[in-house]
Amino acid sequence: MNKIGIGNRVKEKSLKFRLFGANLTSLLKAKGISKYKLSKDTKINYRTIQYWGAGKCLPSDKNAELVAAYLSLNIEPDEDDHETRIKSLEVRVLRLEKKAGINLKEIA
């Protein structure tokens, strides 16, 4: 892969980290919870939470679930969200089939 592709992935990853950090920081502020309190109550290392807040890394699935539960966040997508995603994917597949001049149902 060329350097431009790698750079774009790094930028995208970095953006995800920073967005998560900003969202976590604003949620904690809105709920009046310090990173230190979050650390003590969830037993997640304080330095780890600092890294998340600074946008340096993302939490593991386990830690994300702990934090979501602690902050009373619903991380399960709505059923409507699944339906919307499925319809969107179906539309995209149809467009790709049309562009490629094939019908995947006939191939299967």
C-alpha cells in the first residue's frame, strides 16, 4: 500500500481517538464526574482514562462497557437503527450490481 493510504488510515484513527476523548470529557463534565472518580469507581487505571481523554487511545470493549454502564449510557443500537442500516446496505449493493452489470441473486 502506498504512503498516502497509510497516512489516511492514521489520520482517521487519530480522529476517532480525539473524538472519543472529547466526547468522554464532555460527558464527564456534564455529569459532574472527574476522571479520577471514574477511575476509582470503575477500577480502571487513572492513566488509561487520561489517555482516552487526551485522544491517545481507545478503550477496550470491556472498559467501554464498564464506562457506559457507569455513566448510564445505552450502547445497544435501536432496532430501527438495524433496519435503517440493512436498507442502506441493500441500496448500496443494488447500485454496485447495476454499475458492474451483474445480479448477485442469479450468481448464487
